[in-house]
Amino acid sequence: MPVPILKQGHYLVASIQDALSDGEVLELQENLLKQIGEFRARGIIVDVAAMDVIDSFASRSLRTVALTTRLRGAEMVIVGIQPDVAFAMVRFGLYMDDINTALDLEEGLEFLDRWIAERADADEG
Amino acid sequence: MRDEVLVAIASDADVVLARQTGRSMATQLGLSRSEATLLATAISEVARNIVEYVGDGQILLCIVNLNGMEGVKVVATDSGPGIENVEKALQDYQSSGGRLGLGLPGARRLMDEFHMISEVGEGTTVTMTKWKGSRGG
């Protein structure tokens, strides 16, 4: 089942519902990158709370979407990394230093609102 | 609870099945959520290696009991081309194929025990164990 991507204002929200196979991760990656252009999205939120595991493949794929999104002039934030998953990622040595993360959907939305506001300020100044 | 489950690995769906089976065995044995996730992540990496580099193989998951310790042992086997330099494959950023070689060294850091043997032309076997209540969760 493909990951549902909802449009919320200027943002796209991808809410992962279940464990994802590599194929499904790649499909999500492709759909998100396509929809940024289609909907002229300013930001993307990927909710990974339902992901059982974030291994090297999943983290590399998420990072690719985040960096590609940035090149398209938008910004992405990953929300909902579970505590045990975060712990395993650190143990593993998977770093996402240049990627935005937030606790949950609400904080993710706040982050993107702030990001857009700061960019508007910079444009004016 | 079954003490032993064999998962045939041939596709990315099997990777998910193997790690979910491992997690459920760990949870039933009483491993913590963190321990179960470390195990599931390591299984995901070795299973993906089979699909990506060899095509198919199998993963045997079993409950082990040693000197009063309980844990889940994973034996991942394939009959692929094998790896010439196992030590090198276990070093960060050194795996074949020009990819970032994070998978095996990462998996080794997640588990309490990790052994890999490989014979060129014969295949590769990774054996790894996660103990219940192990140091560092």
C-alpha cells in the first residue's frame, strides 16, 4: 500500500502507516519529489512514527528526499522517530546531522512555519 | 512459541518479514523494546545484503539458552560469490560495490555477538546473537 501524502496548505504530509519495504521507501521518495512540483509545496513533513526500523537504506533514502527537496527550494522535516529507533540509529552510526527532525507533527508544522517566516524576513531585508 | 523459524530471503518483502519475525521472537522472550529494535535493524541489514548482492538465501532465527542467558540467534546464509576479505567488509566504508559500506559494520555494533565466514565461490554465513538484558540495551 502506498504511503498516503496529504496536502495541508503549502505543505505535503506523508504519513507512514506501517513497516516499509525498500521498494515502498523508493516509491515514497519518488512520489514526494514529484508532488513538490505539482503542488508547489514549500515544505514536506514525513511522519515515521509507524516505522519499525530505520536502517541504512531507509535513512539514506530519507536523507536523499530531504536534500533534493532543499534543492527544489522547499524544506523537509522528519517527525516521530521512536525512542528505540533513534537509539538503534545512533548505535548503528547513522547520522542525519544535516536533516531537520522534530518530535511530532505539531512541532514539525511549527518548524516549517518558522522556516518560511525567516526566509520571508531575509527576502525583505 | 516456536523456538526456530526459517525465513527464505528473495525479495524486499522477505527482508521486512525476517526482521518482524525476529522482533516478535525477541519480544516474546522478554527482550526490551530497545533490544528488539537493535535486533530487527541488524536482521534488516543482513537480509538486504542477501537480496542486493546475491539474490536469495535464508535466515534462521532461533531462541538460544546459554549459561542462564537467553537470546535470539540469527544465522543468515547464502550461496553467493562470497567475500574475499571478510575483515575489510566489516570495516566502515569499505564494502564492495562502491556503496557506503555501512550495513555489516553497523549490524555488528547493534548485536552482542557477530561472526561472519565466507568462502569465495561458496557463499557467506553471518551468525549473530542478541542477549536479553545485555549491557547497553
